[in-house]
Amino acid sequence: MSQQRIRVLGVDPGLTRCGLGVIEGAPDSTLNMIDVGVITTPATAPLEMRLLQLEEELTQWVQKHQPDRIAVERVFSQHNVRTVMGTGQAAGIALLVAARAGIPVVMHTPSEVKAAVTGSGRANKVQVAEMVKRLLALKEIPKPVDSTDALALAICHIWRGGGNDKIAMALVAEKSRLAKLVRK
């Protein structure tokens, strides 16, 4: 039984470069890349203007592609606090845009994405990029790497989210079955 196809906007948050990738598919079907890109903001611009630009361009992507879900990379601790802050602020903008549009958000860690796409949570960027290229039947790997990471996030959610949906449906069916038994 084939699951319904969904459209996912993957967001690899970053203040200087924010990767975006839109994928359509289901866990048991071919994945199709709809669009890929990156939002860049100048490091010399004031922070509030960079965040505003991210919000405006992300909103345009949401309006253009009408995703069913938005998958955002979960910010994790890095050695450079400044990088973590910028990544967290960009992720917050993605969450805001999703909430404003009424689109459910899912967050995946880098290890979850790597494991979903390559089979190993310790895969390197080159391995992830090569698998994204293969899974989407692309002629070349999208550049910069932020855009490839965004596609990987969307793929991860389609595959993992589909499994989570199946589990949720099975739990509902089991509760219904048990409720009927109790009534007898």
C-alpha cells in the first residue's frame, strides 16, 4: 500500500548562507526534487536586516512551493558560539515562517539526517552529497553544500516522517481495536 506523497521544504539554517531544498515523495516511492537554492545575507549588514531578509525570502519559498511540512536542522553545540547563535537565529526565522503559514515543522539532528540518507550517522559531507545526488537522480551535486544539506533534510523527513506516520496510524488502530474489545 503506497503512502500519500508529501512536499517538504528542507531548511539548513545559517545566517550567511541558509540552504533550501524542496522534495516531493513518499517513503516507498521515487523522490523528486522540486527546487533547491540558498539565501545569502551580507555579513556586513546589521543583524536585524539579515534576519528580515531571511524571513522575506523564506516566506517567498513557502508561498511558491506550498510545502506540507518544513524540516529544519536542529541546532547543535559547536565550538564557535557566534556560529551557533547565527544558526539558531536563522532556525528561529524558519520556525516563525512555518507557524505563520500554518505548516507543521519537524526538526532533525545532523546525525539523523546522515543516517537517513547514507545509512551512517557519522557520514561526512561528501558522502551525504553523493547520496543526495543519487537518490534524486541529479546530474551533479547542488552547490553550495548548504543547499545539498537542505535536500538531505527534506529526504530525511519524507523517509523518517513516513515511518512515524505509520506508527501513529497503527497506534490509533490498536486503540480502536482495544476500545471495541472493552465494549463487548
